[in-house]
Amino acid sequence: MTVHIVVVMLAVVAVSFAARYPSPSSATSSVQVPGFALSGLTGSTQPRAHAYFRPGASHQTQQSVAILSARSDTSSVRAAGGVSPTSAFSSGVAAAAAVSGEQGAGLKPLADIVDPRIPFVSYETQAGDSVSLVAQKYGISLGTLLDNNPTVGNKDLIQKGQILVVPRKDGILYKVGYGDTIDSIVNQFDNISTSAVMDYKPNAIENPKQLEQGKYLLLVGATKKPPPPPPPTRPASSGSSINGSGAPRATAGGRFSAFPLAGWLGVSDPFGSDRGSGRIHEGIDLDLFGRHHSTVFSACNGTVAKTEYLTYSYGYHVIVDCGDRWTTLYAHLDQINVSPGQLVAAGAPLGVSGVTGFTTGEHLHFEIRLNGAPVNPADYIGF
């Protein structure tokens, strides 16, 4: 009995001593990484394997707050907590990410989603895509997508791997050409103002009278002007030309005094062909099957306004300013032999034909526009 009492007393003394003087190892192991909730980031309450420097049980230092949040392509910019779902900024960010259609959009800086540095994205079509589905995916109208991809022939059937340009908002994407100013650009379209172009931050315009040539501007909300009425008399039709070579033939005269080709097989797609949603084929396609690398000529006297390459539509193409708000466009070239600002005469060579851009065969896509609105080239040149 006495022995039993002695053992119990020794045990009580041992427990009391351990509580009064704890070992260093047991104190360290009891410290847990605190949980957290930060705006824009989702925290984890799981302890990390890293050995953080701890001045005290209530402090923790790391290289970056972002390290605390595991990220993946499926993560969202909306915070799990700390951001109001009714906040205009929060909902705007979430909406922009949701409709951006870009892989990994949730990982991009918020500034690139809300205020992107470029006003469009290039989208490569996938199996099962249609123009309507792509427009819906990016949150823009079908008309906007068709307006900015003028060579799309069927809104319900597009090829896998085709590149579409997708504006981030409804409007018209415009590439600045030689001598362009904000006023001259705005005058080519309806429902757009100089202030609207200037105020759209991704356009990043510092001086409206000194624009960077080749820069893309998004004309938010802009629409194309309706075409002007046809001329009172139509030129006599020359029909197709299969033997033309060398210099281009002269037309009946007027502003457009030369054919853009010395010869072609026929018109493979006339002006006005239905493109869906009220859109039409805005030029005329001259078939060049078997006539590879035909020389392309200017149809008017004028100044080269643009030379550019667009994979999704016109390919290599040239735009000539014919004066008095008239322009001509020559598309799908394999080679361009002129540069912006260069003066050209009617019949001067601009380049050689090809199959660049979106085309199923070699042809010249030729347009005439008045104040930015397309007109039927056959009304002015006897194709």
C-alpha cells in the first residue's frame, strides 16, 4: 500500500514538471500555418511543407502572397471571399473573363482582361465550330464577326484551323493606313465619333492627328455606311478574258481607267453574294485558275494607302486611295511591289496574284469603295 502511494506521488510530480518546463520540439510542432482570405486569391488552410521563418507563433513571412494560392487553367479571377458579387468592378472582371474565350483567361492580370492592350484576339476554329458559335463564345454579335472577317462565305460552315479575328466588343476593327487621322477614319463609318474612338482605352491614342501606321483601332459600335446608288450608266461588259497578257486593258474611261488584271477566266463570285445576317460579298472575285502569279494592276491613279497581310481573310493585299473618297482593294496576293505613300498610275503593277489568306483557289478579290462603303465594281468597270 505504501509503495502504491509513493508511485502515484512520483507520477504527479513528473506531470507537473513537464507542464512547467516544455521541450522545444513539442512547442514547435504545435504551431499551425494560419488560414487567410485575400481579395482575388483563394487561400488554403492546409499546412505547407515549407520551413518558414517564424519570429513568433502569430507571424509568417513568404516571398509572395501569390505562392499561397495554387493556380491552374481552370482557376477563376473571382475570389472565393472578400469580393462583393454585386460590385461593378468585380462583376465586370468576372464577365470579361467568362466571355473572353481564351484558354487560361483566369490567370491573366486583371488589367489585361478589363483593359486589354489590343482590342481583338485571333481565334483558330475547332471541329464543330460555326461563326454563330464563335460569336456567342466571345459575347459579340454575329454581324460584328462577319464584318471583321469579310471573306467568310458561309456563317454556318467554317473549316477547322481557320483563323478568325474577334473584336473584344461589337464594332469594326480598323488598321491605320497612310495619312489616316481619327477624323478621316470616323468619316468612313456610321454610329461612331472621334471621342468614342479616343475614349476606348485599348486604342491607346495619344495624338488623334498623328496615328501610328499599321496600328489597329476598334471603332466600338460603328457600322458600315450604306452603299451609294449605282452610276447612271453601266460600262459595257467585256466578258471574261482568257488570253490577256502583259499590260492591262483600258476600260471605258473615267476614274477607273484600267482593269486590275490583263486576263482572267471569269467571275467566280460576284458582288452582292449572301454572306448571312444581311451581309454580302463586298467585292468581285476574278478566277485565275491556271494563271498562277498573274500581275495585278492599279485600276486608278492614286496613292497606296495600305499594304498588309491578314491570315484570316484578304491575305496579302493592297489598298489604293483613288481620290475624292474612292478606294480600291486587291486581295490574296503572293507578292506586293509597292509601299504606303507611293504614287501609282492606272495600269501600274502592284504585285502578283496568289492564294494567301482565306481562299479555296487562286483568284483576285477586287473591291471599289466610296467613303468606305462597297460598291459593285461591275458598275464602274466592264467585267
